[in-house]
Amino acid sequence: MRKSDFPFLADWLTISLRWLSLLLMTAVLSPLLHLGYALVLAFSAAGNVFSVVLAASNRRMEGHRLLNVGFDVLVALVLFILGGLTPLFWCGLIAITSAAIYYEWRGSLLTAALLGLAQAAWLVLVQAQPPIAALPAVGFDLVSGLLLGWMSTYVMTAVRRNYRQHLNQRSDLEQNTRQREHDRMRGLYKLIESLSASLNYQDVLDAALDLGTSAIEPVQAGQSSQITSAVLLFNEESLIVGTARRFSATDLHQNFPAEQGVLARVLQEGAAVRIANPSADPELAKILALQGMTSAVVLPLMRGMNAYGVLLYAHPQADFFTTERLELLDMISTQSVIAIQNARLYDAVRVEKERIVESQEEARKKLARDLHDGPTQSVASIAMRLSVARRMLQVKPDQVNEELERIEELARRTTQEIRHMLFTMRPLVLESDGLAAALQAMADKMRDTYQQNIEIQTDPAVIDRLDNSRQTAIFYLSEEAVNNARKHAKASRILVRVNSLRNDPEVALLEIADNGVGFDPKAVGTNYERRGSLGMVNLRERTELVEGLLNIDSAPGCGTRVQVFIPLSAQAADRLQRGLVNVPAN
């Protein structure tokens, strides 16, 4: 069997005429109906039902037309045999009509001739009637063949013309559909290309907004768009205007808590929302540019659990935002989120690069300060004392030995300071023996060099789960916090502890606590740009490197506690960033 996308019109025409013929034959034979007629009519009806099933599914058998004509010829001959010239001398019309529909005049004439010969042979050879008795049936068949063949030529030509028109229309429709899809894909490609053309954050926002406007409302040269639009981005806990079109100066400085109205709904549902009369919205009502707008759509700029903000489009026409336009805007918002992410990542890389340069510069400055405040002063002191000792050889030779002992002690202390500086710059014990040994070595050197008491407490199970980069980061976090405490806290005891949270073993806790004078973290934080030291900044930056969370708890006269929460798995990092980890109170 074979199938067509269009209905076989010739089949349906044949089926319709066959049902009409069966109805007429049943009406004519009803007074004379007997078992033979009933069986033939039932057989013809069953065959026609089968043809209906095939036609309804747009299918044809092999030799479909020939089988249909043969079936109708067989039915006509059986009816002629059962009834003779009366009352169904015209029953051959069924077969001749089918042949005319399928094969036009050639088929109708050939079928009429064959049917007439068969009927004549039956009458002459079987019924033993004279040849002249067959002339009415043969003549009727031939005349019917001529007439139906002539009619079918015009009818089937019109049917074929109509069929070709349907095919052409479908071809044009498919071509138009393919062209629209091509244009849609081309537009999407241009959209992605435009959004990816720049990694500048502000340029990406402007491109996303303008592309959305041009996609749903193309304007001719010299015309202006009626769409009012904006990108609202999160700044801490509220939305601010990132960029906008047709906003007033006052509108550009508005902020939106996104706690009610359409903004809250879009961010909660994560899907676009159409609204009528946006100026009646409890939060959008603050935007003067939305006065007179009768329809608006708000689309979320979200990816996963990260919400960056929303896209807002408004128009004075009530039914402007159709489903098709909404689909385009939804596509643009999805691509915009990706572009915004890329721009933010690029910006973060740029900022991180600047931080690295600043950190390197700060490290050089710190090394210079430490050298100046420590070994340089000590070497200068040694030189002065040697000069004094040389003079004492002439005036007080008995005291020279004591002075040389002081110089020797100063030289040893200077050597320890230099070794401690080298240790903090590159602790080889950290690479060879791990974090616990490195922290203990740091504590020992602090005690030997600066007489600072430091207690180290570590959990081996936690340290075993830390990779080398995290162990290095924890060491430098500890060293930075301990140095801050040593220089500023005037503490008699400093505790460095590494363990895991009791309520979340997937999070490690680094804690540096001292019993010193303490300070006000907020006051120190606000004045950090005018300070020469960047200790707290270094703590924050090193904490970010391990995707951790920094907490500094201190007050004047109450000591200081520095806590760094470090995730040990990707799931813990996600919980920590989303604030789902229960941080214990101090």
C-alpha cells in the first residue's frame, strides 16, 4: 500500500457514485428481492466500505484502480446474469462510471466494450437467444461509455487542476513556513551575535533592551517606537533601573522592593506575566513613563537559582503583546540572561585580575614594611653597636665582650625574623607535611620570634578532606589573622582551630580567637580606604577564593573572633552561598 498527504479525490467520487447506485438498485429490486440479489448487494456494499476505510486513511493498494473497476464489472455481470435485460439492464453503469473516473474515455470505452461482449456472450451462448437480443445491452453500454468518457475528461481535468492547486498551495505554505522559520532562526542568530558582541555589562543591557523592542515593533526610518522599556536589576535586596527607554530622570532613580504586585509574582513564578494598566500596579505605579500605557509584560532574568532582575515592556495598545510577541520576548530574555552572566563573569575576571595585581603590590609593600620595621632596623642597630664596640676597644676594653654578646643576640634575633618572613612567604612544611604541621610551625616561629603564645587545635579528619589549594588558603588566612592579632590586639593568648560544624559536617570551620583589646568591625571597615593596612580586605579576598563565608565578631575590650566557614563539597558551597547553613552563635 502507499499513502498520500492529500485525499484521493477519484476514490471518493467513485465511492459516492457507488453508494448512489446501490441505493437505486435496492429501490428497484425491492419488489423482486431474493437471496441472490441480497448477497450481491451486500457484497458490493462490503467492498465499498473497505474502499471508504482506505480512502479515509489516504491509502491505496497495488493496482488499486484496476481492482476497483474489476470489482464493479464483476458485480454488474452477476446482477445481469441474475436479472437479464430486466430490471437491471443499466447495472453496467457502475463499472463504466468507475472506469471513466479512473481512466477517462479510454477506460470507459474499453470497459463498456468488454462488458457488452460479456453480456452478449451470456445471452447468446448460455441463454440461447438470437444475437439481435443482445443489441440493446451492448448498445446501452457503448453509448454510456462514450458519454461518460466525454464527461469524465472534463470532470477529471478539473479535478486534477484543483488537485494541483492544492499541491501548489501546500508547497507555497510549506515554503512560507520554512522561510518564516529561517527568518526566525536568522533573527535568533543575530540576537545571539549582538548580545555576544560585547562583554561590557552596560552594553549588554542596552543591546538586550533594544533587541526586544525591534523584534516586536519594527519601525521605519524616521519613526519612533511607542514601547516604554527597562531592565530592572537587583542591587542588594531591591530592584534598580539598569537601563531604560522613554524613562524620565525621576524614573531612572526609582527602586523597587519586588515584594508585591507583578514584580513579586514574576520573580516567584519564574515566568513572564502580562498585565493591563501597569500604572495601577502597587510598585510600577511609581514610574511616570507608564502613565497612559494600557498593557505591559514583565519577564524574569533568571537562570537556575540566580535572579538578576526583570525585563519590562509597556505599550499604549491594549492587545499589543500577543502570544507570538511574548514568545519572542521570552527568547530574548533567556539569551539576555546568558549574555548578562558572561558579562558579569568577564567583569569578575577583570576585577579579580586587578585584585591580583593589587595583592601582589600589597605583598611587595608588606614585605618592604616588614623588612624596614624588622631586619633593616636590626641590621642598622648591629652596625651602630659594632661602631660602639670598636670605640670601646680603645677606652673601655673590659666591656667589649658584653657588648659583643648583645650584638650576637641581636644578629640571632634578626636571623629568626628573616627566617620567619621566608616561612610565611613560602612554607615548605605545608607542601611536605600538610596544614596541621604548617600551623604548628607558624605558632613555634611566632613564639620564638615575637614571644607570642599561639595554641593550635586541628581535626585530622577535616584536614584530610581539604585539597592543597584550600589548605594553602587556610594557612594564609590563619597567618593573616594571627599577625593582625599580634600587631593590634595586645593578646596574651591566640587560638587557631580547624574543625567541622556540628550541624553540618560538609562545612569546615577555621576559627582564630584572641583575648586582646578588641575593636569595632563596622568602624574599621568604613575607614579602610584611608588605612595603610589591608588585613581585613585580605581576609575577605582569601575567603572568596575557597567559596567560604567570613564572620568577624569583636568589640572594644572583648577580644576578637574570626570565623571562616569553608565548604567541603559543591552542595555545601551552594547551601553556604544561599544562607542555608546554620551558622552557630558565638
